Amino acid sequence: MSVVKINVLTVGEDRREELERRFAGRAGLVESAEGFERFELLRPTEGTDKYFVVTHWRSEEDFQRWTESRQFREGHAKAAADGGQGHGHGHGHGGPAATGAELWAFEVIQRADAT
Ligand code: HEM
């Protein structure tokens, strides 16, 4: 079954609107990545103040290939530039909206959808 990669973003109260605005204007390139299944941006409402960027992939290899792709770079180009890191991802820094990012990984071992 699929692998699930969740980028967990720390976003200050005053930056939430900016983060959501940026995602609203996201590149939309991930959709065409090989092995990509779905993406959701989850806004916290209870129990945590972290935003979850949830992505599902056919395989670990497909996810790795995407992180090394032009689509990933372009999808994060603004975050990288504004973050002033030169690259801006994978090191817990990130762009202007998120002050921290942590990658969590899971495998789907069961699934049910409404009948
Ligand atoms: C330091 C690490 C990261 C930070 C701070 C970060 C933050 C962001 C931000 C702010 C955007 C909105 C577009 C923009 O402003 O450029 C974005 C896009 C996105 N991020 Fe990340 N990201 C990071 C790494 C990752 C990783 C490891 C994943 C994998 C789960 C991921 C998944 C996505 C997806 C799927 C999009 C939409 C791209 C598209 O539409 O093609 N991000 N990210």
C-alpha cells in the first residue's frame, strides 16, 4: 500500500494567514509527479498548533524522486528565496511563514472508504 509523508509545519499565530495564502497560490506541480496519489493541507483546530502537509505516494522511491525533482524545487522556490537559506527545505528552516518543518513518514496498513 501507499506511503504517507507528512511535513509538519510550525507556524506562528500571526503567520497562519500568510502560510495559507501561499498554499492557495502553490505551484500545483506535485500533481504531475510520478507515483503521487494525493495531497492535503491540514489546518490545526484542536490538540496541536502545527499544520500538516499530508502527501500519499505509491512508493518510497516515488516520493524520493519527487524531492529531488525540478517540480519539488519549483514548488518550494518562493519558500527558499524568502527564507534566505538558498535552498530552504529539508533542514528545519523553511520560508517566511513556517519557522520549523519536520518530516514524518508512515505506511498505510489498512484503509476503508465509505461504501
Ligand atoms: C523545510 C521544509 C519545508 C517547508 C518549510 C515547506 C513549506 C512549504 C510552503 C510554504 C509551500 C507553499 C508554496 C511556497 O510558498 O513556495 C509548500 C508547498 C508544498 N510542500 Fe512544502 N515545505 C517543506 C518541505 C516539504 C516536504 C518534505 C514535503 C513532503 C511531504 C512538502 C510538501 C509540499 C507540497 C506537496 C507542496 C505543494 C507543491 C505543489 O503545489 O507542487 N514540503 N511547502
